Amino acid sequence: MDIWRLSEKFDNLKLRAEILRLTRSFLYSRGYLEIETPALAECPIPEACIEPIETTRGRLLPSPELYMKQLLAAGSGDIYQICHSFRKNEKGRQHREEFTLLEYYRVGGNYLQLAAETEALVIGLSEATRNSSRINYQGMSIDLSPPWRRLSVAEAYMSACGWNPITVDDLERFDLDLATGVAGLSRERPLILYDFPAGMASLARLKPEDPSLAERTEIFIGGLEIANIFSELTDPGEQRKRFEIEIKSAEKQNRSAALPEEFLESLKSLPEAAGGALGIDRLVMLFCDAASIDEVVAF
């Protein structure tokens, strides 16, 4: 990359720095403790759809969740981290193998409460950096003022695509329609999509009153997924079963994976909590009206 192209990014990089400063200030004001954890682990959380990057000393982590939940189990209270995370073969306008992630956990909270807190964070960022609750992104005028639109997965897919993923198990169709239909529901106002099929629970708990649903939300703005939020599963036995399924799926793709035993042991002491992962790069894209992540990172 030449010096001229780097210099063209300075306005975006200055706004990025301000967004990071304001994000830390917001979380500090709400009692979160900022922590740092290693980027490497010998045994990451197994996820068939996410491939870690191998090094000679371990694997670069796709998120800091492995270590942060152990801190929660040890009694840390509410915590957050802004860090680089890594996922192999993630390339495109909205993806990079190395990206910046905000991971945050609220003890005693649930997925809907943490989604509301994330809503407040984004609105506050808009008002502080733009003096407005409206942003313009790639030809869309998006109203960030509360309350944001909230739709269950069943409602959103019936509205945009004409079928219900809770009663029809079709992961390939789910992913395709999410990208081409459901995400588009966030073109004018942000969308909080909640209550995912149980088969997509990952590390989220199931709803006690309806175990066909997972207490999971995803937040979309302008067609971009910016956050993924769970009510955290605290049952190590159930989590072990899910990991074993993920490991078998990874092995079918000729990838090795193993059970993270220390992590599973820590779940025995994990308090009820909600956890979120927010993509900083995509959030900055929205505020910079950038079509690609490359426009909002230095290199």
C-alpha cells in the first residue's frame, strides 16, 4: 500500500479512535471492568463454522470468550475487552482474518437486556460523534432513535421470506435468506433479531418455557450484522454435548478440534450472565459510510 492511500484513511481512523474512546467511556460508566486475555490457546472453543488460525505455539482465538468466561466464573463481575480476533479464510468487504471485537459480559443479565444496552451504546455513539440519531450509510438513511425494531426469528423470516425456521430445519436456507432477505429489514431502522432455533444455540441457553428456542439475539444495521448476544449457558454437561457435535462436524471437514476441559470445568461456577460480541470494524464502517472494512483499518 502506498503512502497516498494511507493518508486518505486518516479521517476514518480519527473517527475510529473516537468511537473506541467513547465505547470505553460508556462501559466504564456502567460498571464494566476492562480486562485483557491471551490471543493464543492450545484448545479453543470448538465451532464447526469457524476455523482458528494455527501457529507453532497454539491457535489464534476467534474471540476472547474462552478466557473471559473463566474470569466470570472466578468472580470478576461485569467485564469487557476490545481486542484483535482471528478467523481463517474470512475475506471480503465485511470480513477479515484479523478483526477488532468488543466482547462484553453482564452478570445477572439476559440476552434481551444486553441487546437494549447495546442499543444505548450505539445511539450514544451516534449522538456524540454526529450530534444526531440518524446516519447515512451506502445510500440508506437509518434512524437510530429508540426503540429499535425487535422481531423474533419466526416473525422476521415469515415477513421477509415466507417460512419459519423454528418449524423447518434448513440451515443452508436460513443463512441464505438471512443475507438476502432478513438483513434487509434493517435498512431504515436497526433490527434486533431474537429467539433463534435451538439447533443454533451454540453457547446460549435454551428458553426454559420453550426449549425449541435459544436465548440469542443478533443486531443488524443497514444490512450489516454488528452484534451477537446470548444468555449464557451455565450447564457444563449440556455444553459438552454441543461441543462434541461441533467436533464431529469439524472432523468431517478434515479439521482437528478437542474439548476445552478447563473451560467446561469453569462453567460449574459461571454465574447467570449475558454476553455479547460486537464487531468494531463494521460499527466504524456504518459511521464512516464505508463500503469495506479496508477503509476503516490502517492496514
